Amino acid sequence: GMGAVYLARDPETGEEYAAKVMLESPLFRDDLKRRFIREAEIAMKVVHPNLVRVYDVGRDPETGYAYMIMDFVSGGDLHDELGRRLIERRPYSVKAALAVLRPILGALSAAWAAGVVHRDIKPDNILFDEVGNPYLTDLGVAKLSDDQTLTRLTMSNVVVGTPAYMAPEQMTDSHKVDVRADLYSLGIVLWEMLAGECPNAELSASELMARAIKGTRIRDIRTLRPKLPQHVIRFLRKMTDPKPERRFATPDEALAYLDEWRKREERAFRLFLAGTGVLT
């Protein structure tokens, strides 16, 4: 509602970019305009192969419109892909879901290293290019912290994020969260990819708030996917634990868990082949 995103082309190189423009309106307060500019400034701090990159931000001298120039990612978003799979009753396989999850964890790691917490991880903010590579986008509700300063891009006393994907602590205080809240949200996204539906889809914001205060866990995914491997169940439970101190501490820790499981699988497969005589 604040503006629009246009496909832009560099007249000299022919390269295509996305131009996000905040239109002028008497309804838009100065703090919203500052937030728009700050969003771009934050995004420009973080560079990762799976993060939509912002190259420039400013105001058009003729119209006064604020704008940012960023990567154009042409393959749609995870929200639309999940919608298609829901119609087809074809949830993601574990292998395909983790192929999306790993690069996004890497992008979150780069953001966290730069002092940025995204605060709005959801399927709409995971884009795909034309060959299916995933990208994290939209740092519009991000929080940037440096040594002694906390910069908030939203008004005080406002819950920031998308309720169905928010960590319990984010529901009660959006301004004091760290990267573990992003990991929780990404865990909800993984749950949805594997189950074919969001575990919180039918809950209202007030119901989600009540669950957050009580520390209630989300549904066990085995009610929909009873044959998921145990390591996936454990991973999901750790990502979406209501208590942030019981989650992975960082995206790198979550990636290390996945890497260790992959090594165990490879060792088990080699032992299996050896037992059948294939490797002798």
C-alpha cells in the first residue's frame, strides 16, 4: 500500500533491476519515509549470494518519490509455489525443502553477522530465480543494532512481523528479538513446505498471542507426515521451540546440524554398500 515495484532496465547495459518506489501521499508520515530509506540502507549493508541485493536508494528530483534499486528475481516466490503444491497435494520432499532452507540460512547468517535481524521471514519473502535458486528479500521490518545503539524502523509498542510465522517472544515484544526469532519463523516455513499447510493458518492473532504467552508448541508435523525421518523431526522441534534459549543459537549452528546429519547418512550408506559387498 505504500507504493509499487517496477521492472527497470539500465539504458546503457540493458540489465534489468527491480525499482521499489514509495509514492507520495498525505497519509504517509515522515517516519514511514525514513523507514523506507532506512530499509534500503540496511539491505545495502548485507551482501550474500542468496540475499536480494540493494544497489541504490534516493529521491527522484522531479517527483520527490523515494526509491531503491535492487536485484530483479524473476521466478516467483515460495508463497505462490506452496499454493500450487497445495492444489496438487504435493508437499515438498525433505531433500527439496532443505535445498531451499540451506541457502536462506546462509543469507540469515550474513545478515546476523552484519547486526541485522529480519523479523519477517515468511514464504512471500523467499523468491526464486529462473532456475529455482532461492533468495531472501524484504528487510523492511528489519532491526539493526550496533555496539550501543538500537535502531528501530517501526513505531514503539507496535508488533512487527506476520503473526502466523512470528516467534512467541516477537509476539510480545518485537523490538528485543535476535536471530533466534528469525530461525523460529524459518522453522515454520519449513514445516509448511513439508506438511503442505502452515501450522498456524487457522489461528487468529489473539489466539497466537495467547499461545505465545503460554509457551505452547506448534502441532507435531507427524500428524500430516508420519514417515518423516527422525532427524527432521528433531530439527523442526529445535527451530520452533517456544523458548528461544532452546533453539539453535545462530543460523550457522542450524547449518552445522544439517551437515552433521548428512555426514551420518553418507557413512551409513557406505556401511550399507560394504555390507552388500558392493565396495569390496
